[in-house]
Amino acid sequence: MIKAPVIVLKEGTDTSQGIGQLVSNINACTVLVDTVKTTLGPRGMDKLMVTVGRPALITNDGATIMKNLDIVHPAALTLVDIARAQDAEVGDGTTSVVVLAGEILTRVKPLLEDGLAPQVVIRGLRMGMAEAVNVLEKVKVKLDSKDRVWLEKCAGTAMNSKLIHHQRAFFSKLVTDAVLTLDAGDLDTVKMIGMKKIPGGGLEDSELIEGVAFEKTFSYAGFEQQPKSFDNPKIVLLNVELELKAERDNAEVRIDRVSEYQAIVDAEWQILYDKLDAIVKSGAQIVLSRLPIGDVATQYFADRNLFCAGRVPIDDLERVSSAIGAPILSTVHQIDTATGTCGRFEERQIGGKRVNVFTGCPRAKTCTILLRGGSDQFLAEVERSLNDAVLIVKRAILSKDLIAGGGAVEMQVALGVRKAALSTPGTAQVIMCAYGQAFEAIPRQLCENSGLDPTDTLAKLRKAHSDGKKWAGVDCSSAVAGSTVVDMWEAGVWEPAIVKRNMICSATEAAISILSVDLTIRSSPPVDSDNLGKMAKRAGLQ
């Protein structure tokens, strides 16, 4: 008896499964890795990303590149997620985590094609990950968090591959000073570091202000009559609109006499003046608001020697609130008890812009980095680079564990995993060996991006690590002189150990997630028949 076929999925649904599907997913990830791997290291290349409706973007930051790529393959999106997670967690190593994940998949691909079960491969990868983390824990070095020298080294390493690597000595000190200004121990305090871009000047014209600074906001007539500096002023922060509100488009007011219209107008003015009087009576000398402060209020404050700024960005307003110890008010009632103060306020002219600066803030420690440069695109990349460096320095202070970069720790992990594989029985030995070899992708890519011979350099690195030189790495900076392998610790290429730990775990888990998928189901979105009928009727098809 012939059984009739059972239709479970609707017509048009695409299903792919088996080893062929696994290989297809791995190939998609490999293509994505090829896109970003050339940005790795101090000699890496930048990417020019052009999107319709957006300004052109020049960057070599892995997370930024992955975020701006319009990726549709579901398996490749896993690599995008780990790049974003690496950037959010530790700030650096976004390209490395993608390259490592892609290399792990490439190494196990032949094993899958030879018939090895994905479940066996996954178990072997987990064993390899545990051994890799164990090697990392053995080689890391704990240093004193009070020594700022190694903090500057970590910041400089994070900027080695950025556009500002020639000025990394200057920015390393600036970033370290900025992080040490904050209250140590709380990673969330990094948001208390503001970065403001001011076109013009050179990179080393950038400066650090121990306080809050933001660009002068849009102002109305009467602003120039206001005082531009105060010592120990009383400050009020508002989320209140201080201008006459325009009537709504659909507003309707019915009156019988002209005097009633005048009463409505007078009431509107009186409401505004009541707010202004309450602010002045509080003794405030500086008024900041997230909402507009109109021309009437601006002139009113100028006549009474007050400074005001409306449309202040909410991020800056929150930093001022934390720094001076005053809440952001949504009403002017009981304003007397909700004021704050700072040591000094002044409006400065920096380049072609005017900047409001609050220093000597008593409550919370905060600072602002004023970035100078030639173009907006360049300043945007500088901001991304310094943000990575800030997170790296903060992480270094919290963990106090360091390792050497330049591919040194990857070669040490590869050696440790291969040694552990030799004492592992069964097919897990083959998988762990493949997993260990995957770590050599980082120094190999550094060689390729620096114009070195990968085969010769990797052979030298394996020999050095076998001889016990655990910090031997790729010397990308002096490759012209012929010295391709140097001690990265002596060279000052240092990174927080948590960067590599997070990279190893994220890349391995991403590879395992992709290997766990053996079936992809693609179905078209459901069609709204009622809406389709209405559209056809409007088009005259019915």
C-alpha cells in the first residue's frame, strides 16, 4: 500500500539540512571573515563604507564594519553578534574574535566532510576551549593598578591599529588621565567621560577638561548680553519649555468678545512669567534645559545677569546633573531645594566653536575630551578609537591581569592546546589539534597585513615558544629591518587578559552555535489576503 505524502510546511518553503547545510554555513562565515581580516593589526587596511543617504565611513574597527554591513545570511549574523558583544564587553579585539571564529570553522570543516558527527566535534571544541582558558590563566601577569605606566601601555596597544597610532603616546596619557579622573571600581562610570568633536587644528591640540563641556546650544536674541563666566554659581537643570507655545493645528477656541481673546493671550504670558520669576527667586545664576528657552526668556534672564542654555543634549545634561548634584526638574515648583553648583563656569572659544565648560564639580568625578582634527570623518574615527582605549584602560584597572599582544598569547595557547591534545584519547585529539591550529590565524594574519612571510615567521614563532619564550610575537612595526619575531612584553605591547579570554570564549561558542544547526527553514511572510484584495481593488484589478 502506497502512503500519500504528508504536507506539513506550506508550498514554497525552502528547507536545507545535513552536512551540506553545515558546510554552506561555514562557507558564508568564511566569506565574511575575508572581509574584515585585512584590518587586523597596526599595518591593517581601512574600509570605506558608502551607504545611500549616509555620509561615507572610513574605519578599521571590526565591530563598526560588521554593524554597517547589510548581512542577510542567518549563520553569518552570529559573527556580527560576537563582534558587537566583544566591543560592548571589553572594547577591543572585535576583529580578532571574528577571525578566530572563522578559522575554527575552517579547521573543522574537513572533519565534518569526512563524516565526523557534529556532536563529536562540538565536544572536542569545548575541551579545547577549557584548555585554552587554562593556558591563558597560567601565563597572565598581575600588576599593581596604581602604576599608570602599564595603563598607558595598554591604551597604546589598543590604538596601535588605529588611524591615530602615530599620536598614541599623546593620547595614551590623555586617556589614562581621563579614566583615573573617574571613581575607580565602577565600569558604568565610563559614561561620565564625554567626547566632543571640534573640527580644526591638529590632533595634539586635543585637551582633557576635568569637568563637563558641551558646544554652545542654539540661542535667541539677548544671549550675548548674558554673563559668560561665574565662580561658584547656583545651577538649575530643567526639562521645561520656557517659551510661548504655538497653538495646535486642530485647536479651536470660541469667544464672544475681543476682551476674552486678550484674556487668553495675557494668561499665556502670565504662565511664562510665573515660571521665569520662580527661577530668578531661587537665586540661580545658570539655567540649563533640555527643551527650548525662547527669546522672551533669554532676554528676561539677560536683564537679570543670568546665563541660560536650551536644547542641551540629554547626555550632557545628565552628566552635569551627576557632577553638580542637582536633579533634572520637570516643574519650577520648589526649585529652591534642587539647585547645584560647580567651582567655575565659563564659555570658551575653541577653534570655530564656543564651548560651555563646568569645572570644579563637587559631587561626581567627570571629564570631557575635546577632540581636534581636520575633518568630521577623521574625528569620528578618532572618537571610536579613544572609546576603545578608554574601555581597555578601565578593564585593566578592574582586572589587573595583563598578557602580551602581537600574536604571542595566541601562539602560547596553540602550543598548550596541542600538548594537551597529545594526552587525549580518541577523536577528540584530532579536534583539539585542529582547534589549537586555529589560534595561529591571528599571528599569520598579522604577518600578511605587515607584508611578512607567514610561513617563515610562524616557523620562527613555533621554535621560540617551544624554547620557552612565551611572549614571542610578530614584530609588525620594525618588519623592514628584518626582525620579525621579538619579545612583545619587552616591546610594551600589553593587553588586559580579559580581552583574550572573552575572545576565546565568544569565538568558540559562536562556532559551536553554527555547528549545532543542521536544518535551515526559509519561508515567505504570510500574505494578508484582505489587504491584498483592497490593494487590487484600488489598482482597478477587481
